[in-house]
Amino acid sequence: MRVLVVGASGLLGGNVTSVALGRGKTVTAVYHSEDPGFDCPSHQIDITASTAVDDLVTEVDPDAIINCAAMTDVDGCESDPEQAHAVNADGAEHVARAADSVDAALIHTSTDYVFDGEETAPYSENAEPDPSQVYGESKLTGERRVREVHSDPLIARLSFVYGRSLPDGSISGFPAWVLEKARKGDSIPLFTDQRVSPSYAKATAKTLLDLLEADQEGTFNVASRSCVTPSEFGELIVEEAGFADATLTESSMSDVDRDAERPQYTCLDTTAVEEALGRPQSTLEEDLADLL
Ligand SMILES: NC(=O)c1ccc[n+]([C@@H]2O[C@H](COP(=O)([O-])OP(=O)(O)OC[C@H]3O[C@@H](n4cnc5c(N)ncnc54)[C@H](OP(=O)(O)O)[C@@H]3O)[C@@H](O)[C@H]2O)c1
């Protein structure tokens, strides 16, 4: 199977590339700024340029495209909404249209930030989206455009992505920040008033490839089974990494001045993906044991 991974230099895209190569797929890695250096052909592309996307997809003629490219800087999206929409909505549409034109299956990645965070129980795929910042709006527009131009896309909504950047292996995302502070002996302020279902990049990549191999389509939440505050997440990280004397302090989302509003509660219900694959998603504890 020929798989084109768009955004292969990102955290999730690197993990998807690695898992796909490990499963014997013929992978082409598509990066934006810097070639990640996987042992497979690679191409530079800016997905905001539709002709470049079309040309590449026609040349590679993949059986499947997994689009992990996005403008993920939530505050950066707030200050540059044009670029956020260019990448997360227009770029998503370009990739989906090109996939459809060569009859390639498509996995498009989206976010829990399509929700406003007003719920108190995990969001199902059918919950009504209502984003509260530019990032979520641009990703939701991207989802809608993808559904318009591709006949049977799979849209995977993730939450709080973390893991090892590949191929270099460095830890990325929230655990990297917590571990850096713990190493320095700094106190670590952690929110107690936000709840998320962290998506471990390696486990997420395996789930995405499983969904592709199972010919699934539609919208799926792809996250751990756990619904935690950053404070609980941080406690598990320092415990797993053996920083028994780390200084964790309680903090609130309102203590930090940021351009974009964050939803307070975006835990995701993983029942649908578990039923589709006939296996449970991993828990945060299992994922951290693997990571650390
Ligand atoms: N990070 C999270 O916490 C989170 C949470 C929920 C959902 N998600 C979703 O999960 C997916 C993967 O996110 P991630 O955490 O792996 O993000 P990431 O590490 O920031 O990677 C994003 C990738 O997109 C590429 N990219 C950005 N602009 C591009 C453009 N114009 N053309 C082509 N490529 C471009 C980046 O390349 P350059 O760096 O070279 O620009 C990078 O390789 C995204 O769909 C994201 O919206 C992420």
C-alpha cells in the first residue's frame, strides 16, 4: 500500500510515518520546512498551494493520504487568522480534493478544540461543535471542506498531543515542559480547572493505521481513555520519570494571559473507535509507561 503522509515533520506525522514504515507500507513523507530524514522518499510542500498539492499527489498516486499538517499554534492562529484558515481550512481542502481525484483513502486529523468545552461528560462524535477560538474555527471549517470534496474521508479528532518526535526521539509537548522544569528543580504550576483526554502520538499513529487498514470512514475521536487535568497528568509524568521531589503547584487557566481562549473541558468519548477496531484505546498510565 502506498501511503502519503502530509506533515511528516510534525509530532504526529513523524509517528505516523514511523508506524507505516514499520508495517511495510510504501511511504512518501511530505514536509513543510525541514526534511525529517526518514528512510523513505520525501517532498517539500506548502499545502496552501493547491497546484503543488495536486502535482505531488498525481505524481505519487498514493492509495491513502494521512494529513497531519496544520497550524497548531493556538495563540498564533488568534493573531494570524488568515494564515490559520489558509493552512487549516484551505490546505485541508486541497489535500482532500487531491486525494479524491486519485481515489485515495483519506485520514484527516482534527481537534477537540472544535468544541466549546461547556460539557461535563466526554464529547461523542455527534456532539455539536462550537469552537471558541480561531484555531478551532479554522479546523472545523477544514473538517467541513474535507467532507465536501472527498467522497469517504475519515476525520480523526485528537486532544492534547504529546510523545516522541521522530525520527530523532526527543520528547515533545506537555511532558517535555514538565520534565524540563523537574530537571531544573523549578516549581511546576499545573492547571486544576481543565480536563483533556491526552492523545499519545505513537498510540494515535497505530490507531490511525488500524482504521485505515480496516477501511473505516466517518468521524472518530482518537485519544486515550483517560480524562485528566493537566495537574493529574503532570503528577503521573513526574512519578513515572522518578522525580519524587518535584514541586508541583496548583494553578488555574485564568492565571495565564494568552491570546486565545481555551475550552475548559474537552475529554473525548472513545467508544466509537473502540467498537470499530474491537479493542480498547490505551490509558494515560499505559501511554506514559511506554513514553518514559
Ligand atoms: N498538538 C496538539 O495538542 C493537538 C491537539 C489536537 C489536535 N491536533 C491535531 O493533530 C494534528 C497533528 O498535530 P501535531 O501535534 O503533530 O502538530 P505539529 O507537531 O505542529 O505538526 C504540524 C505539521 O504541519 C506542518 N505544516 C504547517 N503548516 C504547513 C503548510 N502550510 N504546509 C505544509 N505543512 C505545514 C508543520 O511543518 P513546519 O513545522 O515545517 O511548518 C508540521 O510538520 C493536526 O491536525 C492538529 O490540528 C493537535
